Amino acid sequence: MEISSVKNKNKHEGKIKKKWHRFLKNKELFILSAPGIIWFAIFSYLPMFAIFVAFKRFRLHGNFFESFMKSEWVGLDNFNFLFKSGDASLIIRNTVGYNVIFILMGIIIPLAMALMLNEIFSKQLSKLYQSVLFIPYFLSMVVVSYIVFAFLDPTGGYVNSLLKTIGLKPIQFYMEPKYWPFILTLVSIWKTMGYNMIIYLAAICGFDKSYYEAAMLDGASKWQQIRHITLPMLRPVIVILLILAVGGIFRSDFGLFYQVPKDSGALISVTQTVDTYIYRGLATMGDIGLSAAGGLLQSVVGFILVLITNGIVKKIDKGQSLF
């Protein structure tokens, strides 16, 4: 027993020395990464302590730690409230339904735009188009909401002004839910298209041009080059973006569903998602525990979906999986 314990101790010490030598060998890299590690430790890992608020009926009793200690433990009651709400099916339907559309459109349209931009011979025009398509990504949803309002304003909006000129009645867009699934989808694609397009375009620019030269010598058309060379080589990028997007399927862009429709009560049936429901619950009831439970539920579901999606991809093609 003593000999085995000594061996285990020596083995443990050997591992520590090996790690220390590895640290000294790569100390410059560790020093460079230190600011990022500290940032994540302070702003990402340290606040994870607050997930316990999701299991409490959180009430303010002074500072945060005093409030945390004095608040009553309620277990899973906060999560039950989310699902027992009469609007639970509507909230989940809107959140998941919109995200499925956003994921599909967020792959197809930016990919098509990247393929078209790649065929532009003029570098100046290509950069101009990239900049124009990428600018909306940097706009806040508050700004976007006013841009949308400029088009849809019932009195002086561009769309209703055009309808009046051709003899049609103006549409009260902020009172008609039937139009908003299309409006929200269009706004989301317009705003995020440039970011995904740049990712695909960067990947395409890194491909070996000899493949295309060989295809041209064999008489392949542009469409055949895209179909048999570009798309197969883009598959890993598409799969990675798909896996990451699926992880956020239980989340929604709060600004898109709250700011853009101007928090119109008439549009609740098509704009109420998990995020807006949590916010309205916090604003009206002041229930911090309920809001924390909603955020934790979104994170856990997203994590599980990433693992499941990655597992499915790994079974189909191990080389295409994220990890």
C-alpha cells in the first residue's frame, strides 16, 4: 500500500511539473490570453452564482446578498408558472416557429448573396455591396423600429402614402396581426443577412482556386462549379452555423419582437415570445425569480439542443461536427 501511494504521489508531482514546464514554455501566450480569461471570469462565470435566484421567490431586503439569503426557496415553482400560464403554448409556438424560419432563411439568403458577390469581377463594387449589406447589422433595434415605422405609419408612412396614391385604403399595420409574421421575418433577414454573408464569403475566398480552374478546363459551367465545388466545401461552415443557431432556438431577439411592433397590445398574438413574456412579467409583477427562471430555462434548453444537434451531425459525418 505504501509503495503504491508513493508511486501515485510521484506521478501526481510529475504531472504538476509537466504542466508548470508547459506554462513556462508558453507563458507569452498565457499572458496574451489573460485579459480575455479575466473578462470571462468576472462577467460570465462569477455571475453564474445568481442562477440560484431562479429557485427563490426573490424579494429585496437591502443589498443583493442580503436579499438572496432572506428570500424564500420555492424549488421549481417559478418554472411551473412559465408553463402553467394560459399563453404558454402561444409563447413557445411563436419563439420556436419564428426561429425555425429565421434559421432557414438565415442560411439560404446569405449563402445566395455570398455566391453572387463572389462572381462580381470588380473589387470596388463587391466591397460597396458588402458594406451596404453589412451596415444594418450594426443598427440597434430602436433605430430599426423607427425605420420600420417610417414605412408602416398609418398616417404618413411610405407604404400607406403609396396605397393612397393608387386609390387604396391605408392599412393600420400596428392593429393587424396578420401582416407581422412577414414583417418580422423580413426585418430579421435584412438586419442579420450581412453578418452571415461575410462569413460565407470569407470561407469562399479561402478555397483553392485550382479546383475551379480544373473545372473550367473540363467545361463546367458556373452553376456546376457552385454545385459540385463551392457548396460541398462550404458544408462545414454551414453545419457549424446551423448547430450554433439551433442552440438559440428557444431565445428571441427582444428588440425585434418588442421595439419593432412598438409594444402594440393588438399584436401580442404574433409578437409574444419567451423574452418579451419574461420582460412584461418583470415589468408588471416585479418577479425577479420568474425572470431568472426563464433565462435559465432558455440557456439549459439551448445547451441541450446544441449537444443533440452536434450528436446527430457526428453520426452522419464525424468530420463535420462542432466537437
